[in-house]
Amino acid sequence: MLVSALLPALKLAGALPQEFAWTYVWLTVALGFFFVAGEQLQVVLDAVGRMRLSAAGAAARQALLLAGLAVIAISSAGRSTLTVAWLTVGVAALLMLMLALALRGLRIWPPRLDRAQLRRIFVFSMPLIAFAASQYGMRSVDIVVLRAYGSAEDVGIYALAYQSYTMLQSLAVTVTIVLIPLFVSLREAGREELVARYFERLVPQGIFVASALGGLLAPLVVLAVPLVFGADFRDAGQPLALLVAALVLFGIASMIAPILMLHERTREVSLVNVVALLLNVVADVALVGVLGLGIVGPAIATIATLLVIVAGYLVVARRDLQTAPALSPALALPVAAGVLPAVLVDGAVGVALALGAALVVTAFVLWRLALFAEPDVELVQRLDLPAPIRSAVVASISRLARR
């Protein structure tokens, strides 16, 4: 409600860009309403134990957007920013309606007031306001600093890379969506020792898998950007390859964050992210304004920011669980092997070098560290994961443990 009142006020005061017409103002307000309502309905689905439907709703949002954008891209008419804006609002409204229909049999009236529980929720939630603000800051500070020191063309190219990065983030977020209710159910069942074993054994394995996938993805995005978006956006491939490294770090943070949520460490989560935001601002100014690195500067700053977040989450999780995973710098070698050649060497040669290096380094690390063992299969089987996910993970660990 506050933002809905603030946005028109900013428009009246002339504080918004001239290109941001009144139509976009009202579409933004509508999008905010539909998005917030949809998020609340997804939380209700989680609360009544329908996590799969909640996750399906999150996936449906991305699928509908991609389908709509594909239709716009291949059609001969309607290719405009306003059409995309209407599409975004329409998808949010449709998803909210679908979630509301899914909950139509749930009795929510008359309401009851549980003051003790409300106070607990309030204490849990208040620090997350600072967390949410830091997330908005991280998403915008790169563009603001880049525009202050660079050109509108730089902003457009980097914005494309960053938007692609945020779309890929949705895959990592599903890890948190699945693990938080799982860990809560384990604690309620008196099996919290499985959370500690997950931290000790599965987190290092997850870091390695994320690093290996990132090492292969980085050169592929360099190759894909000009093919998908045209030669004019070719330069977006370089910052996007760097942002793949940030995506790997984001995935690692998503694996650890459910442990912090289980222990209600929202204050620590917010503090870590606010510190990371301050680092992001300083790094952007230093890399773009002082060193003149252009569009790769904000991408490097984002990597540094995610490193701080992962380190902070590890410290808090280790304190709560009184144990720690055995982490080796070698776990990050596959993503480094894939990102660096893709960024430093132009053209098909760089892509080929990056893919080859990522594969070789992944095989070497897998051979030297012996990350996977048969007892890990038992641990995964004891986790109440969706059956297809559990079967795939068990089969992968069994295969790798025999090597």
C-alpha cells in the first residue's frame, strides 16, 4: 500500500524517468498487488502441507512468461515494451487466481488471534524487512553505478545479462523451497541429526555439483547470447559468464539458508545481506568508476557480494549445528575453469577451451577428493524428498561412489 502511494507521488514530482509513462506506473502498482497476493497464497499452500502445488505455482509463473515472450518474439505485431508489461501483469493475475481456486476449500473464517504465535512471527519477520531491502538494493545498484559512469548502451547490455542471471536464480530458489519444510518436519519428528549430516556430507557434494554445472554453463551462455538476442547484444555474454559464477554461489547460499531459517536466524541473515549490499556498492564504484572495467565490473562485484553471503551463512550454520562440512577450495575449480577462458578468450576458441577445461577439471577433482560414499545414499533415502528427486539423487550418488 505504501509503495502504491509512493510511485504515483514520485511520478508527479518528476522523480521518475520521462520514458516511464503513467501507463507503466499503474501497471507496476497492479503487478505489485497481484505478485504480493500470489506470494501470500503460496505461503498458505506451504503452511497446509501442499508444497508441491506451491512449487508448481512458482514454476508456472516462469513457464507462462516464457511462453508469452516466445509468442511475442515470433509474431509480426505487438513487439513493444508495453506488450511485455501487460504480459507480466497478466501472468501474475492469472497465477493469483489459480492459487486462490486451489485454496477455495480451506476454511479461513472466522479468524482467530494467537498472540504468542503472532509475536513469534513478528520477531521472526521484522529483520527480513532489511533483508528484502538489501535484495532490492543488490538488484539495482549495479545499474545505477554503471549508468553514472558509463553509457545507456552499457546499461542495456548489462541489464540483459543480469536479467538472464535472475531468471536462472529461480532454479536455485527451488532448493530453499523444498528444504525449509523438510527440515522443519525433521525437527518436529525428533530427527534433527539428519540436518547436521546434510550439512556435513551433502552440502560439499552440492557445492561440487553446482560448480561443475556452472563450469559447463558459462561458455554455453557466451555462445547462446548472440544467437538468442542478436549480434548487437554479443557483449552481454562476458558479464553473463561471470554472473554464472555468482549463480553458483547463490545456489550454495540457497543450500545453507534453510538451516538458518530452521533456527530462526533471520536477524543474522539480514545482517549478512546488508553487509554484502554495502560491499556491492563499494565494489561497483571501485571497479567501474575507479578502475574503469565497464560492464564486467558489476559482475565481479556481484561475485564478491555472494562470497560474503555464503561465508556468513556458513559461519552461522556451523555455530547452530555445532559441526562443519569439510570444504576444499578445489570444489570451486570446475566453475573457475569454465568461466575464465570464456571471459578472457574471444569467440569459439574461448568457448571450446572453457568447455574442455571444465570437463577435465571436474573429472580431476572428482578423482582426487572422493566426495561421494555409499552411506550418503542412506542419508538421502531417509529424507522425505519428492520421489523423483530422491531416486535421481540416490542413483547419482551410488554411481559416483563406485568410482
